[in-house]
Amino acid sequence: MRARVDPFIVALLATALLGTFLPARGQGLDVLTDASRVVLALLFFLYGARLSTSETLAGLRHWRLHVLVLTITFVAFPALGLVAHQLQGHGIDAGLADGILFLTLVPTTVQSCVVFTRVARGNEAGTVVSASLSSIVGVFLTPLLVSLLMSANAQVDAGSIVRIVLQILVPFVLGQALRPWVGAWVERHDGPLKLYDRGSILVIVYLAFSEGARAHVWLRVTVPEALVVVAVCAVLLGVALVGAWQLGRLAGLGRADRVSVLFAGSNKSLAAGLPIATVLFSGGQLALIILPLMAYHQLQLITCAVVSGRMSRTPT
């Protein structure tokens, strides 16, 4: 059977190339930057409008699952990131090494985790709550971790935290508040809105790579360095998947909850990571910072799709 290439992966690569060779400049860049803030705010409004209150209440009972996912996401992952960051100066550019560390600090993704959990017959409600909680906590905890571990390379202050809250958390909460009125409409138009989700991410990728091209950062990245980044991301993902499953077993969780921990614990959110990065990092540095996160995101989509498919065919 032929493997199907995810069109989003192709679109991401094409957008990165477009931003590199045909970057936005001048007034066009300013307009696109302002528009991207509106686009992202609407993205997180839709995330909030999608989150079912009944699913949230059902998922809140599994507190051990949520604690474990948050611990993996914001404690174990950053520890792995600090180890991987030691590659700086040993065959990898400092900016890319910082990007590898940054990817380990961002929250988990929501939609894909829920899909993978559903396919693998895991605790879908638990995953919805864990992933959403991770995203909300990440609004505050990711900048805090960046300030502690990457303070020399990031602009973390009260103003940046406020901008992230306004960009992510406020629209999300507003979406939840208005769900009784807009929730049914959002569910009816789920297909087109998923295209909007991906399109908004492409806008941020294009802006970041435009900034990178303008700052000539790609002259600093060699093919061997890019391959090292992909290899490191693959190792991080492998360790995260195996570690999350084993930690779920050690915590005494049932299979359904372990499936939730597996995906919510190992995944990293491009949708949340990109807007946080755009606030905390500036100029050409931004493109190098998000490159490892993009690579990890693609690897997790491909790998977790295979893993969830296989788990769907195994006895519970």
C-alpha cells in the first residue's frame, strides 16, 4: 500500500521556501504581521468554541493523567532539551540548538492528540482536557521556562506575557464563553475551519522565514546541520513516546489513560509554539528558533499516525 503524504507537510515546506526566496518586505511585511495577530486570535477563539463543556467535566476526573502529562511536558521535556542543547558548538549552529531547546518548552497540541487518541481507542475526554490544560498552562509556563533557560536569547518581561495572554488565552476563554451560541455552527463547519487552522499556521511560518531571509540566517545553516536537527528531533520523539507509555504504566493507569498520556505527553504544538516564539524572539533569530519545532511537528504527525493506527488493531 502506498504511503500518503500529508498535504499540510507539503504546504509547510512550500511556505518555508516561499518565505526564504520571496520574503515579505516593507509595508507588505507590516500589514501581514498585523493581520497575523488577528488570524491567530481567531484560531484560538475557535479552539475554545470547539471544547465541549460535557467532555471537559468528564475528563477532569482523571487527575493523575493530567498531572502526568503536565509533568512530562514541562519538566521531563525541558530536561531532555537541556541535554540536547549541549550540541551547540558541536556540529550545530547556536540558533538551531536554541530552537531545539525551545521546542521542548512549548505545550502539547490539542486537535491531533485527540484524533490519535480516538483512533487508538484511548480516553478521548481525558486527552481533550489534558491537551487543553497544557495549552492554557503553557501561556504562562513556557515564557517562564524560556526566561530561566534561554534568558540571554529571549525578550521575556511582563509586556511579552501580556501579549501572549491577549494572543492565545483571551480568545480561547472568549470562545468557551460563547460556545452556547457559536458551538453548533463551529461543529457544522469543522472541515473548512480545519483548513483555516492550518492556513493560519502557514501565515506565521511565512513571516518567520521572511524575517530569516531578510537577516540572511540561511547562510549560517548547512545541510549537515539541518540533518542533525531532524535526527535530534527524531530521538526526542522516540524517547518521549517510549517514556510516556512507560510512565503511564508505572503510574498504574489503565490502557485508555496510557494512550492519552502517550500522545498528549509526546506531542508539541506548532499552533501554540509559533505565536509564543514571535513574541519572545525577534528578527532573523526567529526562523532558526522555529525550524526544529517545525521538524518535530512533522515527525510527530507521521509517527503518531502510524502508532495510533497499529494500536487500533490491537486488543485492549
